[in-house]
Amino acid sequence: MTTRHNRRQRKKLHLGEFTELGFKVSAGLVSTLNDGARDQLLDAFIEDCIEPLELSFGGGLGDHFGGYVTSAIRGRSALEEQRDKVCAWLRSRPEFSGVEVGPLTDAWRA
């Protein structure tokens, strides 16, 4: 049974034409980092990769790096091009190993 939603309901529920896409990221660390080095690496990821691409990152860096990336612009989806750039940035960093960047998925139901 499918429920029909009007435009206002679809917008509120982020359905149909209002679906917002994002993607998961994860990676291992090549070596153990102290707290300061972890903070610097996470800051570099956000300042050099995420913010210039107008994205937002929810996650963290402890013994493992992982999180979810969405568009920083409300109502927009992350794009495949942005996903590819995040993947390239993570793979270019010597601190990370086993970088995995997932496909675009519904950010509200991930």
C-alpha cells in the first residue's frame, strides 16, 4: 500500500523531488595519531575539502575515520562530482588507508 503525499508533505518528509542525497566515508589510519595530530587532520579535511565544496560532515576521527557527508546548502543534494573530489582528497592523504566512499543515498534515511 502506498501513501500519497501532497507537495507540502513531500517537502516536509524530504520525499520525491525533495529527496536530499549524501554519502558515507570511512578509512583506517596508517598509524596511531596523538590527539593533536588527529585534530589537525580532521581540521584539514573540513577546511581543505568539505567547506570549499559546500558540504557538511558529520562524523569523527578516533582510531578509525568515518561519517556522512551532505550538502551544506539546505534542500540540496551532494553531487557525484563532489563525492569524487572527497574520495580523491582522502586517497591523496598518506595518513589514511582503506578509504571507502559510499554511493549517494537518501540523507534522511541513511
